[in-house]
Amino acid sequence: MLTLKVLSLLLSYPEAEMLAALDDMAAVVEQENLLLGNHKKSVLALIDGYRGVDLLDSQADYVELFDRGRFLSLHIFEHVHGESRDRGQAMVNLLQMYEAHGFEMSTRELPDYIPLFLEFLAQQEQPEAVQLLHDAMPVLSLLGARLTERGSRFSAIFDALADFAGEPEAIADIRQQAATEGEDETLVNMDEIWEEEAVSFMGAGDACNSQTATVSPITITPRDQFIKAQNRSL
């Protein structure tokens, strides 16, 4: 499922190496042909959008979109647990899953960084990759809906992920939330955010070994709890 690797690269901070591989990325999407027609065209258009663009401009646009608040954070558990201690345990469980599959993190990013998660899924058998992606879809769909509300071309990535895993049952509520939640006030409230209790996912306590093989480490809480977690994180 190299298409997932392509989506991972497109959602990552732009680097010169990625711009040099645009033809290869487009070829993968065309040849694997795993995406539905319109979503495939949107992903190819996203790839083409990088052609002839100044790298520094692409990097600045990326930072402005994804790194200026919490609404579009590319860390899954940011949207589920906020800065609570539960986020630390969730990180440990996800890291243990990576290690159990022989996946070595080659970046300094946290385990729940979505491009890293997609890179991991690209190396798994399709049924397992689809199931794990499905578990994360409540968060991924919310990000996609928020990007759609902003008219961002990056929404194509999340539409494509829905091709693989399907939309969550609460998709109508998720879209409604994205349409009505207002502006991301993270920067306005930064002083208050810094006063929150810090998370240390490597020191999550004795529960580190509590994850069982039958429980997905990225299972999202039921919709009402998910929405409450979203509100707490703002």
C-alpha cells in the first residue's frame, strides 16, 4: 500500500527530497489505483501543486496551516486526550505496537504523528492497515472537515484515507462540529495552555504493559467522550 506512503509524504513538512520525488509519487497513485476517481484526481492535483513552487514558500505555508494552533494538529492524541496523562499511556501503547511490528521510528516525532502513523501502515498487510486506520478515522475525519472548511487542498489527503477505511458513524456530527466551532484560539490562550500539566509519555507508570494484543492502541473513545475531549483541549 505505497499510496499510504505517498499520503504520508504529502502530509509531512515539505523537504527538497519530496519535491524531487513528485513524479514517483504520482506514478504510485496511478499504478496502485487504490483511490476513488475524484479523490485520486485531488491527490494528483495536490502533488502537481508542488511543481515549480519555491520550497521555502511551501514550508512557510505548511507551518502556517498546521503549526499555529491545535485545531489542525497532526498528532492524533492531541485531539483525544489533550494534555492529560491519558495521552502519555496512549503514546506508550502505540510505540509498543510499532516495536512489535519491527517498525523503527526514523524521526524525532511522537508516535501519534499522523505522517509517521501512515508510514507505518504502508508497511503492513492491507487488512490490518485498514483496521488501524479505521480506528483513527474519528480524528482524521475531523481534521479533514476542518481543512475543507478552510478550503485547503490538504483535505484531499483525508478524503483519500476515508477511501481506505470508510467514514466513522458520527461523520455528520463531526462535520457539524467543524462547521460551527469558530476560530482556533490556541495562540490567544497560549499562556493558559503552558500552565497545564505536562505529559511525559515515557513515564506513564506501571500501566505501560497493560495493552493487550486484542485492543487497538489508537481506538478512539465513543463520540460523546471524543467531543468532550475536544472541548477540554481548546
